[in-house]
Amino acid sequence: MRYLTAGESHGPQLTAVLEGVPAGMPLSAEDINQELARRQKGYGRGRRMQIEKDRVNIAGGVRHGKTLGSPLALIVENKDWTHWTKVMGIEPITEDEQDEIKRKITRPRPGHADLNGGIKYGHRDLRNVLERSSARETTVRVAAGAVAKKLLSLLGIKVAGHVREIGGITAENIQYENIDELVETTENSPVRCMDEEAAQKMMAAIDSAKKAGDSIGGVVEVVVEGMPPGVGSYVHYDRKLDAKVAMAIMSINAFKGVEFGMGFEMARKPGSEVHDEIAWDQEHGYSRTTNRLGGFEGGMTTGMPIVVKGVMKPIPTLYKPLKSVDIDSKEEFTASIERSDSCAVPAASVVAESVVAWELANALTEQFNSDRFDSLRDALDEYRRESKEF
Ligand code: EPS
């Protein structure tokens, strides 16, 4: 499976084209809309989220509630477009009109794609860069992820994202019996955090950052239950599934690092305290007595829950601007102020779920017969049986 997205933050719409989704899989707009709504929530979002009411228009690939095996076209309109029809107009404009529009950006924001993107593509109006590099694009990544999540859920695989840290406040009390409990608790938390006490402090930290015209980042975690062992491969660097998952996390706007299981802590422990011992029983087949490696060995799933964390830097668009250089005058300036969120970590945990789900669904469709959804499900059932007895 693969997908591409198109669309600018304040353009008419965002579009995703998904290819390779098995035929005959039940799918409705509602499956996607509920994920889009989850991404829009979260304490710390700015005014834009009050304008948008993200809903998908499935414009290809589905008929009477089932996928056709043809490409899926997913469209989400930008409601804000009505305020930007001139600035973001499609048709050519004259020099005079350009002056009249006056939304040209020549002051790159530190930490954003603005300057490097301008240099690369030759855009002297940096709006041409920021419109596409904006995290608005994650809307349709979540739409694509919702399709992957649906496929996984029909195969008994559950994915959940939650927030571990915001602005230096760490969730300490993270205990849950199963993934459903994790989902239920975090779904009711404005910061998608399992630890209620930490959540209160996180919200206070977001309030003070907002007051100070600043932004804060954090750490999100994605947990996946139900993946069979041996998905991915050790035989080539580009077939290692953990590497693909790491790439997917790193591709989310503002993400700067990835950890699996106990993560960087492994550097400080001897091997005997890092590797997970192997066990077997009739009912479950193989398992590990711990899950310190976070569900991967040798680029393949172990069958234990996948546990992956990603770190999001503070959003670089600040109301309290940092110094920058105007690309026309070359004079020092404070960077352009654009409307933004003070913290988007809770929303980013939904995006992280989506991109991880996509990589896992893709790995399954690569490994098993997947033109038809039924064949994929049967092949996976058979493989699960075999790997238990192996
Ligand atoms: C974003 C800036 C803000 C955010 C936006 C990402 O948008 P605007 O400039 O229109 O206020 O709200 O996020 C979304 C629109 C979204 O859907 O998540 C940025 O610069 O990345």
C-alpha cells in the first residue's frame, strides 16, 4: 500500500490518494470522520481548530460500504479557504494585485521549513513554503491512517496513541490492563494522558506557555496489540519494519526522535536487563516474559505489543518571535507572527497512531495475499496458527 497527499493549509482542500487497500473491506466515511474529530481535539490548539470541522468526502475506491481494490480518493475541505480565496487563489495575478494582497512573507521563522524551502524552490514569498509544510497536512494522513486502522481492527489488531510528556511534565502513573482501557481513559483526557494528576499540570504548563507567547513540545507513545510475530524482515535494511515505523514517526511535522520499548535507556543497562526472555505455552504459543524491546527483534515483530515513542519539539511559530533575517533587505528582524497552536502534542498522538497503523497495515498486505480482504484475513489466521505451533 502507498499514499500521497496534496493540498495547502489555506487552499481549498486536502486530498489523499491511497493505493493497494485490499478489495472487499468494509469502510464508511464515519470510520474516517471519527479519527479526524479525534485529531482536532486537544488542549492547546489555536483558533484555526474552531473554524475547521474536518469531514471526509470519499471520492473514489468505495462502493456500497466496501473497498473496490481501486485507489481511494479522500478529500477534506478547508473551511478557512473562504477567508483565503484571494491570497491563495489559483489563477495568475498582476504585480498590482500582488501588492494589494500583501500577505507576502519575507521573514523566515526559526525552526520552520520557511528559509530552507525558499532557498530550495526559489520562493521569494515564503508563504509558498509554509502553506504546504504546515501540519494541516496531517489531517489527510489521519484519514489514510483511519483506513489502515480499520483494516487492522478487522484483523484483531488494536492501535492506541497517548501522551507521556508535555513541557517537562511526565506522566508517572501509566497502568492499564489492556489497550481498551488505555483508549477509554485517554479519550476522556483533554491532553490524551493516562495520569490525571500529570494531565492537570500539563494543562497548566500549556496555559503558561500561551500566556508567555511561547510553545511547548512533548513525548507521545503508540501501543499496538495483536500483531503476529515475524512481520517485517531482517534480510535487507529497507525491509526492517521497525525502521519503517521510525521513519513514519520522524515524518510527522516537528518530530525529532524515536524510541522503541525502553529506548535510549538501553544504553545504560547490561544485556541481561535489556533482552526479553522467551517462553511458550499451549494457549498463546511463543511470548516474551518482558517487553523491553518494544515488540521488535531483527526488524520483525515479536508478537508482543509494539511500543514506540516519538518526541515533538515545541511548535516553532511563536507569538514571542525569535530573531531572523528578512530575505529581501537582509536586515535582522523578529520573525513573522502566524496564528498557531501553543501545544499540539495531544493531536500529534493521533497522527502518530495513524502513521504507525499505516506502516503495519502495509507490512501485512506485503507479506500476505492481499488483493482481497477475505484472503488476507484467512492467510493471517493460518499464519497465526502455524506460528503458535512452530
Ligand atoms: C499550523 C498553524 C495553524 C494550525 C495548523 C498548523 O494553522 P493556521 O495558520 O491556519 O492557524 O492550526 O494546524 C491545522 C490547521 C490543523 O488542522 O492541524 C502550522 O503552521 O503548522
